[in-house]
Amino acid sequence: MSSAASSRPARPAGVNHLVLNVRDIEASHRFYTEMLGFEQCGVLGDHIPMTMQFYRAGPGHHHDIALVQVREAEAAKPVEQWSMGSGRSAINHIAICYPDRDAWLSQLEHLKSQGVEFLVRGEHGMTHSAYIADPDGNGIEVLYELPEEVWAGDVNAALNYFKPIDGNSPEALEDNTDYKVFDSTRS
């Protein structure tokens, strides 16, 4: 391999999975399975001295998320209320994508029926989203992706667009399909 070829990174296929340290693995298990719909697909064996459980969205995925029980949960920092602009240095949020608008709306109804608070609810230029927090205060964006023709004409403008919706209003469980189209060739 030439030195010129090795001076550039290879393009990744995407993010493969996320591993989260948690204070209470049972509470987190219930959240990720009962609130978000993941299935537990594995448990780390006794050959490794830690408690770790694996979760996936469904067949075809070995795992999407893993949870690791922190060894001294009582010594961990207190859970902070998640917000988009928090001052903590950590993962801001993870996005969980549902396959289509109907599945997403059904998921929002399920979350509300279980008393999960929508910390932020709104329409981005490329997704429609609700932001919630898991038991450890990690931000979770629950979303569905808008059709590519909506955002592909000007990805940057779509990324910068956000229309907020009151997460406590009846509109939080509705969805506007009159999508704003982003196209840099239009003025």
C-alpha cells in the first residue's frame, strides 16, 4: 500500500453499536425493552468479571446497544436532567429510529401511556423527533426519517431547521406530513 493511500481514512459504513454504563441494569433493561422495544439478545458470560447485557432492534442485528452495570453504582455521580445544551462532557443523546411514521406515532403513544416525559418534541428538517431520558439521564431521540427528497437538496439547511412542539400538548402525539422541502437551488 502506498503512503498516499494510507493518509486518508476509510469511509465507515455507519455506527455499529453503543455501550452504556448504567447504575441499575434491571431498570435500564426495563427501559430499553419495555419503553423502546429492543429485545435482549445476549448476556456476557461469567468468564469476564462484569455484568453486561446485549440488545437489538430485531433479527439481522447482532446487537445495537449494550448495557454495563457500573461496579459501585452508589459512588456514581447523581443523575442529571438531560438537556440538549447541558454543560456535561458526555454523549449528548442517541437517536433510535423507527421504521416509518406509523410505527413512530405508535411508539410516542406508548411512551406517553407509560408516563415517559417528552423533554423536547419537534420537527427537524430530516426527522420528526421526541427527546426523552433513560434512567441514567442519557438523552434518547425517538425519531423517524423523512423521505430523502425532503432534505437531500440542502442537507445543511435541513440540519439547521427545527420547529418545536409542546411535548405536553395533544399535538405532541400528532404528525405534520406537510414537510418543508430543502433545496439550495431554490431561492
